[in-house]
Amino acid sequence: MSNNIQIAVKSIHCDDDTDEATDDEPFVVVFAVDITPLAAGVPVTLPKAAVTVTGPWSEGDDPPDHGTVKLPPLSAGQTENSLDAIPVVWRKHCWGLVNGEGAPIEDPDNVILLVSLLERDDGSNSDWRGSFEAAMTGDLAAAVNNGGSRSDLVATLKDRFNANVNTVRKIGFPNRDDQIGLSKELRLDNDDLKAARKGTTTKSLRFQGDGGADYTVNFELTSS
């Protein structure tokens, strides 16, 4: 039984889209942090962290369900982000942090997964990911240096996540990308890991806001 876990956005479901005149183009942003070295008391400069962007889907509510496409085998030196030029919503892995492949999770408390759902207007996903990752990495370093418990770290990173979303989403012109609700933590537990190691399990987060929008984001956890 493999202890390596893969986590990715499997699908989204729309109960209601935003009140904009045009169709929604939702996308999901995940900031993943592996705090295992901190929990073990190992002196490190910074925990491993990465940002993954899944989407956008071209229409939010018609049809209401939108899935992701499993990734093809990657060639040497190729990354999941290198597939962005192909007009498909790939099932990018948000756990692995280095190469997108599965990675061990011995303790769910050592994993922080912060998630936000946005609606694209004139923003760019490539600009989004790079700019947002740079901002969150800097904030992670400051938060780690401040010390405190895991809950303190999560609370700080959530605040910075929402602040950075508000800043980076202004990249688009004339209409900036809209955040649907505030960021949330995809909190793992031992039952999730046990189910994933046996096969596949799903966890969901619901996002509401921005003109009555109501979406559910479904994550797939599986062994690799």
C-alpha cells in the first residue's frame, strides 16, 4: 500500500452563478504548504509550498457540472503547467509541491491546503499563478518567523491569501477577476488518508458570494 497521496480538483458544481451578464468562467486557486519539517523541529528556511490553478471552465451554470481531464504522461523536463496552452481543464495536482506527483502524508496536521474560487473576467491564469505564488511565499516566510501554533499559521495565511487575491486579481483590465467568497482550508484527517491509500476519496468545499454565486469544488484524493 502506497503512502504517497495525490490531491487534485476533480470537478466543480454550480447551483447558481454570479449576476454578471456574461457566463461565469470559474477557476480554483490552491496554496499548499508542507510543514512537516516545522512539526519535527527541523531548522529550515521555509517549508515547501506551491500554488496550483485549475481552470477556468468556460461556462459556470450551463451545464452545472464541470470536470477535469486526467493528465497525460509527462516527458522529461515537462511540468503540468506546460500543458496550459492546450484548451483543456487539466486535473493538476496540488499536492507534491515539487513535481506535481504524489508525496507522503504521514500526519494530516502537517498539510495546509488553502483554496479560493474565482471568476475570470480579464485576468490571466499564468500571471495569476506566478504573481500569487511569489506573494504567498513571502508571506509564508514572515508567518513562520513569527512562530506560533498550526492554527495561528493557518489563520495568518488565510488573511494573507485573501489580501493577495484582492491585489493580484486586479491584473485584469478593464474588469478584474472576482473572488467568490473567502478562502477556505481543505482540512485533511486520518480517515481521508486511510481512504485515499485504499483507492480514492473525495472532499468538497462550498463557496458562496459575488452576486448570489453558489459553487461546490470537489477534490480527489488518491494513492500514487
